[in-house]
Amino acid sequence: MITARYHREIPQRYRLEAGKCEQCGHVDFPPRIVCPRCKGRRFATVVLHDEGTLVTFTVVRVASDRFSKETPFAVGIVELSDGVRVTTQIADADVDGLQIGQKVRIVFRRIQEDGKAGILCYGYKAVTD
Amino acid sequence: MRDVAVIGVGITRFGELWAKSIKDIFVEAALKAMGDAGVDHIDSMYVGAMSPGLFVGQEHLGAVMADYLGVTPVPATRVESACASGGASFRQAFLEVASGASDIVLAGGVEKMTDGADVTDTLATAADQEYEVYHGITFPGLYALIARAHMQRYGTTREQLAAVAVKNHRNGSKNPNAQFRSEVTLEQVMNSAMVADPLRLLDCSPVSDGAAAVIVASMDVAKKLNKNPIRVIASTQASDTIALHSRSDIATLSSVMKAAQKAYKMADVTPADIDFAEVHDCFTIAEIVVSEDLGFFDKGKGGEAAAQGWTAIECNKTPINTSGGLKSKGHPVGATGIAQIIEVYDQLNGNAGARQVKDAHIGMAQNMGGSGASCVIHILEGK
């Protein structure tokens, strides 16, 4: 996770900035150059809602080396109230008590550490309240 | 397009081949295929491989393998579509021969996964690096997301997932090239270590080394060589969103449905005409979803089909993964799509030994990349 690569994703990871197609209204997260629905190329920046529901989830027990110290941790697909779906960890939860359809809220958290460059990498996680 | 046939095949043992390099195993499979086909030259070659750069630090695999196979200066290209790299390699060879540009082409695939790389991290490069993998999701994790959605929607059970592994190990126990030639019980699958809930260790295909190659030729050339050609009657491919979360239906693999619809049309057959199929069971849930999305079973009935034995070799419906599948035969990623073609070829030639499907005339190979962002399908016809 080198610096430039990390830096350019900050608007999405820190602030949930998405692109809203000015032609058809489709919201893309992350923003795109071409709208997958209408092929439009003009977008306005919008900020996603921070509340949503759990569409599906798993508990990762065997992770890649970068996340091996974090196991077990829950990861799910969350549908935010504006209809956009994201993959995110579900933090602070009883991993055996999660359910599809559960309400969650997006919060700002540390996601991982880049061991080689020593950079702390932040972003969004879901919490169940 | 010209008629295209497979005229020879070669495969290595799949498993932890620590004494052999990626070059050794590819050349072994390629030489076997050329020998089997009875050809002393090829017009070009393709090498399917997912990530030799990360697994063994070697890119430019087309030229590497042409050099070590001793066939330079023929055109040689590596083909990559994640876990569908082998199927995509075969498709390139098919298209090159069908177009008339070449008469005899080698389509191979290889992966060397046990040379010390972080396999979980390398495989995860087939998903969206910034918006899936960044959050710690793994490939077992992505298929676990599909599994839980499928269980919630259709009532698919843990036992039904396990039934896929039991059946594929039973088939693989009859395959001399399989990584795991041992049977497993339902209880062993259900009690194996949890990897990503609800998927357990014995729901997952293994980490494998292996290579496979086939010789593809025009039907005219095949007949001159006096071979028993197996005709390729469909070659199709489809893509889908790279991120699982971008799809409206998490429990359906639309690239599989789209590639299948095109394949049935190209071959002028229906799902009921397919006598057996090799499908991409990287995880048990994948075989269940794919068996539905190929049209073999109604949506939501794939789990029941596996548990009822409707996909077993001796069934009278659609035998699936007679080779043992990725689960038992092993999954050296880039080799898998070619190994599937080889199982179909052997079945159609009546050379599948104890795994032989009776009256096998039409067989399918379905190869998939990522969480279904790529799907390649081939249908082959024997006598």
C-alpha cells in the first residue's frame, strides 16, 4: 500500500465520496469515468449515507499475512440507505451473533498497517450499535 | 469459422510438486500433449497462468515456456483471466484455429503455488484490490458471502454444501492425477476447521502445483493425422462486475448464465443434452450455484441436487466433476481450465477408467475467474 496509491483513495475511504451520474442519477462508489448504467460521463460528487443493512456476511478465520493478527473478524456487504453497496468489516460485533438484514452504521476506523512503509491505513467499517 | 478439434492431451500429477519448477511441469504436460497428438511441430502456443509474477517471480511466461519446450520462434503468449486463465488460453487457441490463422496450436495452463508466496494474498488479487481486499476479505470469504446469501434465500443447508465435497472426493479417488485420492465423509467435512463461515477447510479447493496442455487443430488436419478428434462445438466467455458487492443478486453468477446461454446457442443444444460437466468448484457453494446457473437444475435446487446424488457419476441426470473437480483433483489455478478440457476429452474418448460416464457424447467445461467476474465455457462433442 504505497503512499500515492493510498492517498488517492482518501476521499472515498475517509469521506464516502461517490459519483452521481448527471444523466441517469446512478450513484457509483467509487466514482467512475463511465456510468455502467447509461454510459454517461458527467458526474457530481455526493456523499453516501452512513446507515444501512447487512446483505450478507462472513467471519474470516484464515486471513492473508497482512490481516493474520486480526482474525477472527467479520466482513460483510452493506447496502447503504441510498442503495449503494460496499464491502466492509463489521467492527466491535459479536461475530457469532450477526444476522442478514441487521441495521449497521458506517464509522471511521483504522483498517490495516503497511509494515514496509510504516503507514497506518484508515477507512470505513460498519458497527452494529 | 472452421471446425476445430482437440487431438491430444497431456497433464502432470497435481499436488505439492516441490522437486519440480514451473518450467519442468509445463514442459512435461506440453510434451505429453504433443506426443499424444502425434505432432512434431506447433504453429503457436498459449500459456494460461494467473499470477506467476507473484507466485514465483516470473512473468513473460509465453516466451519462457516456448524456449524451454524448444519451439522458438513460434508465437507464444501468456493468457490471464484469474482462475479462468486456462479456459481463456484454450479459447484463444480455438479462435486462432477457427479463424484459419493457424492449423495446430498448443493451449496450456500452469501454476506453481507452493514456492513460498502468500497464497491467500496472491489469490485475492483476482478481486477488487481497493474496495474488497483492502478490507481484509479473502477468496474463501467472498464465496462465503455467496454461500450465506444462497442459504438465506433458498434454504441451502450446510449438509448440502458438504455433499459436494464428499462426491468430488469420491470421484477424485478414482483419478490417478488427483492431488487428493482419498474419500471424505460428510462428518469430516462438517467438522473440518472453519475458514470463513460457513465455509470449512473441506469446502475449499487446495493449494496446488500442476500443468496441463492440449493440442487444438483444424478438423482437416486432425483427419490427416488419422486421429480420433473431439470437436469443439461451443466456445464462449462473459464478464461481470469485479466486486461481488456491485451485483444486484449475490446468489447468482450472471457471467455463468450469459456464457452458458451463448454456448447452448452456438452448439445448438440444451442443458438436457449435456451428458456430463466439469464445473469450477473452487468452493462447494460454487458448484451448487453454477449447476443452477448453467440450467442443469432450477434456481435454488443445486444443493438438493448434490445431496440427492443427481450429480454423481452413476446418476441418470448430469454427472458433475467426474475428475474430482478442483476440490479433489487440485486447483493449480492457471492449469485448471485446461485440466477440465482434458477430463471432457478423456470421457468422450471412453478413456476415463473407473470414472467413465456411460454413453458420454457431449460434455461441458465451465471455468470461472474471481467471484465470477469471468466465465469461460466450452462444449465438446465426441462420436
